[in-house]
Amino acid sequence: MTARILIVDDQPDIRKLIRLTLQHLEDAEVHEADNGSDGWRLAQDIKPDLMLLDVMMPGGLDGYQVCEKVKQHPELGANTKVILLTARAQQEDQEQGRRAGSDAYLTKAFSPLKLLDLVDDLLGRTV
Amino acid sequence: MPTASNPLLVLLDLVPSPLLLFNPDGRVAFSNRAAQGMRARPVLSLPGDPNVRELVRAIGGGKIVMQTDIEVQVNSDEGIETLRCDCAPKPIAGLVAMAVTEVAAPPPAAAGTDAVPVGAADEENRRERLSLQQIMALIKADLAEPIGAVLDAAQTQPFPAPDAGLSGPVLTLRERLDRLSDLIDVFGEDVLIGEERMLLPELARSVCQELTPLAQAQGVSFIIDGEQADLPPVYGSRRLIRRALRECLHNAVEHVHPAGPGGPPQAVKIGFHAAGTHLLLSVRNLGVLTAPTLTRYANGLFQAGPAADQDTARAPAALRIGLPLTRRILQLHGGRLKVEDDAGELHVMLELPAGAPLRNTHHLDLLQAQIYAEDLSKLMARSRRTA
């Protein structure tokens, strides 16, 4: 079954890198948004199986807030897995990610292989 | 490296910063679009520079080098230009990656003045602030013990009650030292403000709580209204933003019109509003001060100009220091302070950019590209396996 994946990151090169990485997945449909508010709107629209959310985004909702909204949403909450992507590696930042309900927390710069393993794991696939 | 099918090179071409990949012998193996568009033509000029060659050979040869960035002067159509070259500390797929940026030329010195070397003014500025910070830290450390002792003595007096008459001024003294300390921290051009995440309503509520005794003594109440759900966070220095809010709310409480006998208590109203990519925190009161007066104080202190007039110099420190400090803190965070009168009601608005600051993640991009390159062959193998 095709997995719908939504990337939300303000940096185009990071979005591109994630997209290039996800090309190595079987049956994945990848969508993108470049800010939290658009990401949240798109998530309600396409109901992704997985979201890759940057934490720090300028201009509006940040990754923690979008994650909270997704996890509190009646339809998305149980069905959408969330990976927070961030350059913030402090313990308290990870704790905040857990409080927001994220399923995983990946620190930038990340290994694409590790990302793929994580995505497979969260989507319940085996490599 | 074939360009069309290599995802790493596709990726590097998308990076907005100029990037070069060198063979370990110092020849350029790849340059991205941004590098090719540079006026200084680094593809032609950098391989001929002995310092660049040495740095590339050291990194390419796996030798650990302490310094991976250098400045190089090259000839361009516009004359001599300085380029800063930052190298990734490890080769990517056997190649040495270098990010190139143009270093802005110093402005021409005015006639009759001495030219200042690039970076010297910044360094001087940093040193001056550092010495001010050290002096402030010494003053605070020196006074901490006697202030603590006086406070303890005032609060443990058995009769008739804790000496509010004494502890009040001591607390004020401590607060003023903190304000001066914050003032020193925001002087200069190279102030680092950090990237702490804050939710303004939370921070404002905590400041209101801290100011409640003062507000009660003045017969003033705080009313927090306006949209609060879905407000984006603010990133920066929590301590400094808190200082800005405190100064603003403190002023609003202190300069409110006194309530008439038997009349309703006066209120300081705090509102929040998201406006595009900015957040507005507004503080409204029926105050004794006018917008032009507050604007005059807010614009003082950090601006070069004639010394303060006598009227300004006599003003309370909260206005003389607090307001310009608030304005400066907002400015450092990419925001601004606005003051308006509206039918006798004073509106002080603190505007801050919503969300994280715009980033220059140049180094992260390079590091990320390096990790990607290291994983590339395994990714390909994985694809073949799953296919």
C-alpha cells in the first residue's frame, strides 16, 4: 500500500535531500510544505501516514505546535506518525518533542540510512 | 563524477551558497551554480592560491587541520576581492568540499581619518562590552552578600513585622543592578541573542505575577485578553524578552491614572495578536504619559546625538533606561516598539518575528551533504536489494 509522507521544512535543500532519500522507499507518495501553518493545512487535507517535521521554522507555527495539533486531531492523531527533525539536540528539546506527542526525534545533520530505517519502522514495514 | 545522474551533485547545485569540490591534488572537480555565478570566479582563481592548495591537500590527505577556513584575495573584473573559504573537515566521496563567500570590503575612510582594519571595530566593540560586563559582574558579586544580609535581617526581624520599609529599597536596588547588567549585555553590534523558544502569553503571565504586589499597591489589575490559542512561539533570549516585557508592564502600572475614590480599579490590558509573520503584544492603560513622551524616551540612549536634556536626565530610570532597553531588545530580535495614543488610552506595542529566526545554515548544509555522501552507496545497495 502506498504510504503518504509529508515533509515540512523551511529549508528547500533539506526538503530535497529528504525527498532524494525517500526515493529509496517502495511505494511512497511524498508531499512538501515550507512552513508550519501550510504543513498543518496540508496534513488535514491529505491525511499523511507519516510527517517529517522541522522544529524551528520562521513565520508561524513551529514543529512542536504542528505535532501537537496532529496528535490531538481526531482523525490524524492515531494514524499519522511524526518524526521531528531538528538541529536542537538538547535533552530538554527532545523532552519537549515527547510532550508534543512525536513518535521519533532526529537530530540534524542526520544519516539518510537512519531516516529510512526509522520511516520503515514507523510505517510497520520490514526492509 | 557524472553530473546528471549523481544525486549528490544535483543536491549541491541546489544549495544557494557557492560550493566547490576539489580533488586532493588541488584541482576543482565540481562547482555548483552559485559558485559559477560569482564575480570573483573562484573556479579559476582559487586553485592557484598556495594557501588553498595546502588546505585542500591537508584535508584530502586525511591530516587533521585546526583551521578549515581561510581568507584569500583574488583578482576580479572589479579589482581585488577577498573570499572566505570554509572547508568541510573530512573529504566527501574523496573530494574536499569548500564553501566560498565574498567578504564585504570596508567602507572607504573619510578624508583626514585613519582607516580601520576589517573586523577591528567589531573586536574593539566586543572588548569594550566584555570589560563592561566584567565590571558589572564584579559590582553585582561585591554587593550580593550585603544585599542578601540586609534582606535577611529585614525579613527575620521579630517585631513588629518584616521591615518592608527596608527590604523594599534593597529589592529595588537588586532589580536596578539586574537592569544595568541587561543594558550592558545589549550594547554593541555583535550581540548574540540565542535561540530559546518562548510562548509570549506564558512569559507575560509570569511577569504579571511577579508585578502583582506592585500592581495591588497601585490599585491596578492586569487583564490578559486577545487570541492566545495557536500563537506561534518566539525565538531568542528568554531573559532579555522577559526584561522587555517587565519594563513595559512595570511602566504601565507605575504611570496609570490613579483611580478616583470609590471608583473602579484601573486596569492594564495585555493583548496578543498574530499579524502575518509577526506577533504583537499590546499593553494598554489610561496613563499619565503620552505617546510622544514615551517615544522620546524610547529613542534615547542607544542613539548618537546631543546629551540628554535636563528633563530627560531627571526622569525615572524605568523611562530613561527601561524604555530604550526594551526598544533595543526588540530590535535585536528583529522586532520593534510602537507607542500610540487612542482616545486617551495609551497603546504600547511590542512586535516580534513569529517562529524561528531565518537561518544561514551553510555549515549544516555542508555537513549534511557529507553524511549523505557517506550513505550514498549503502542507499543504492538498499534500493537494488528492495527492487
